[in-house]
Amino acid sequence: MKFVSYWHDTAPVFSGGAQGPLEGHYDAAVIGGGFTGLAAARQLAKAGAKVAVLEAERVGWGASGRNGGHLNNGLAHGYLSAKTELGKERAIALYRALDDSVDTIEALVAEEGIDCNFRRAGKLKLASKPQHFEAIARNFEALHAEVDRDTALLSAADLKSEIGSPFHGAMLSKKSAMMHMGRYVAGLATSAARHGAVIHENAAVTDRKQPGKRHELTTSRGQISADNVLVATGAYTTPNFGYFRRRIISVGSFIIATRPLSDAEIAATMPGNRTCVTSMNIGNYFRLSPDRRLIFGGRARFAATSDQRSDARSGQILRASLAAIFPQLANVEIDYCWGGLVDMTKDRFPRAGYHDGVWYAMGYSGHGAQLSTHLGMILADAMLGREDRNPMKGLEWPSIPGYSGKPWFLPMVGLYYKALDRVR
Ligand SMILES: Cc1cc2nc3c(=O)[nH]c(=O)nc-3n(C[C@H](O)[C@H](O)[C@H](O)COP(=O)(O)OP(=O)(O)OC[C@H]3O[C@@H](n4cnc5c(N)ncnc54)[C@H](O)[C@@H]3O)c2cc1C
């Protein structure tokens, strides 16, 4: 078994990074080379701006190269809960932004000719218990009437042709998609560089000062100045960006990938070939890869770290969950096991905007694979003085009391959700 992301292992390595020391002045500096940062850099460079991407590791090293590969057009919240917390108007705007995000990626992939297996597969939100189906049905009724006609409610009987596991029904979101995340992030970086963005890998930003109008950014490879800065560091935000560290809770999420499955195994497990998410609080997400592996993820444990030891422990839990959902695959070989950090906010709504001289977009709370590209481009447009289309504009973002970036409370949150899953 390999302890690396399947997406990293099966994608071309981005080779268009700038070499040599960092110096000079830029119109914009983008900190973080994931989807958010790269999409913003591409948009800025396309408009003729001089832009530098500063990435501490390699492009796509963070969540963008480690995720489940689902491009779902929904939030961490169900629509009804988003409506209760944000009001109808903003909840609709946010759901529409998720729809637009998938369209944005489809258009970008076509425009840049990125070979990343983008496919409108549709997503199933699967009811793990009968009472979960009732909640899914209530949510579906409101969503279908007020936001998304491309949804359908499937009964347990309807699911027989979709999935080889006895779920109690599901909501189908037809517009949701999937793609190969490694190929996409490498293609996005290549296209940003082709439009003129200067991409510096192994360039961790260790300090930012703004003595006058310009920002001065110190990195491990030199110093640059810039008129605008976008912080696109997500769950991997370093302590020197304290404002964001006090608001982002980095939580581990973990994934295993099986060996390629045979036709018979796919017919017995995932004949519908869609993205799937279960309804438990500590639930699972899964899909097939382009080479027919089952990519099966979940929070597994409420861990604040993802390294080989932590990933391996979570991998064992995931293996048991996989066997519980698909007993027919209980003994299948697992070829990959990896993990990454998810950038949660306290209320699980993303945030994007401008604070204390810098632009930012983060806090996608496990639903950022599509929104990150879209918000990166929207913030780039705002920097360029174009129309402000930010769906998160004006949403307050208070810091979390007693929290300075180390999520000491995660084990307790984990126990709480475990108990909830037992009774509800
Ligand atoms: C295991 C897992 C499964 C997931 N599954 C899904 C899914 O199926 N669907 C979905 O929609 N979302 C999913 N997500 C979430 C999604 O992947 C993220 O929301 C998205 O990739 C965020 O992109 P980003 O560019 O904002 O951040 P990232 O991709 O995390 O990029 C941030 C980058 O900033 C860099 N950085 C940090 N600090 C500094 C610094 N000081 N200087 C320079 N660089 C710095 C990091 O090295 C990192 O590369 C998942 C996440 C994980 C971890």
C-alpha cells in the first residue's frame, strides 16, 4: 500500500515553476498554490497583471491534491439549515454559487484543454437510516422548489440500479460532477503559468509587512513586494497569519483507494458510477476513479493531523466502514491510503473578502473542490476593480473564543457526533 494521494501519484508533476531567488515587485502576490490561489493567479495574469504565486511546498500539495474528487453542487449544510442560518436570499445565492462553480470548472477545463476526466456524474446523498430519508426528503422538497430543479428523490427501490448496498433512499443532484484532482491542479498551474503568472514552489511566506501602500513579503527564497495580496492557504494556514488561524479549524479527513475493480465488482457495488455521500455525521464519501478504483473517504477519527501514522490509523477505520457498506469488497486489496486537512469554520460556511489589507477565500468546510476555483476567480476580478460577485460578501466572521489555531476540542466534538450517530 502506498501512503500517498492517488491523485498525486497518477498525475503529471507541474514543471513550470520559476527557479532562482525571489525578488521584484508584482501587482499581486497569491499565497498558496491550491485551487483558490492558482485560479486567482490565472485570472489576474489573463487580465495582464504581473502576479506571483508563493507556495510553501508544491502546487496542489494541500487539500487540492488530497481530496475525494467530488464536485458537488451543495454545501456542508443542507439547504433548509442554510436557509435557517443565513436567510432565504443568501442561502439561495450560496447554492447558486456552488452550481456556478461546477460550470466555471467545466468551462475552464474546456478553455485550457485540461485532461482531467471531468464528468457530470450526479451526486447521491444516501440515507443511512430510515429517519435520515425523511430529513433528506424534506430538504429535497424545499431545494427542488426554490433552487435546483435538477434534483430527484430516489426510494430504496430506485437505488437498486445505483448502488449495491441497502441504503434507505437518496437525493440525486444531477448537476454534480467528478474529476481527477491531480490532473486538474497540474493543468490549472500550467495554464496560469502560460498566461504569465510566476509560480514559486518551496517558497513559504514567513512574514508580511505593509509599511505603506505596498506589501513586503518575506519567503524562504527571498523577498518580493506587491500591491495586492490574496491569502489562499486554507487548512494549511501558518501561525504568522494569526487572524485566519483563529477562525479556521483544520480537521483531518482520510481516504483509501482499492485496486482497480472488475466489471463484476463494479456492477455489484457502484453500477450508477456517481459521487456518493452518506448521511451520518461521521459519514463516508466515495466514487470510482478513472481507472476503476473505489476511492473511499471519511473523517474516520476527529484528528488534527494527517501524517503517515495518523493516515494509517484512519485507513483501518475506513477499511471497516467500506466493508460495512460493501461486504462484497471486504477483502479487496487497498492500494492507497492518505489524508489531508479540511478548512472548517465554526458555522461551516466559507468566507471570502478583504481584511486588514489582504484578500482571502477559505473555510470551505469540506466542500471547496469546486467553490475554490470559482471564488479565486471572483476575488481576482474584485482586485482588478471588476464587478464584485462575492457571494460571501458582508458575512461576519468572528474569531472562535478560546481558540488560537490548535483544535484541542476535536476529540470531544468527535465523541459528540459519535453519540449523535448512535441515537439519531
Ligand atoms: C481528504 C479531503 C477530502 C476532501 N474531499 C472533498 C471533495 O470530495 N469535494 C470537495 O468539494 N471538497 C473536498 N475537500 C476540500 C477541498 O479539497 C478544499 O476545500 C480545496 O482544495 C481548498 O483549496 P485551497 O486552494 O483553498 O487550499 P489548499 O489546496 O489546501 O492550498 C493551500 C496551500 O497553501 C499553502 N500554504 C499554507 N501556508 C503557506 C505560507 N505561509 N506560504 C506559502 N504557502 C502556504 C499550502 O502549502 C497549500 O498548498 C477535501 C479535503 C480533504 C483534505
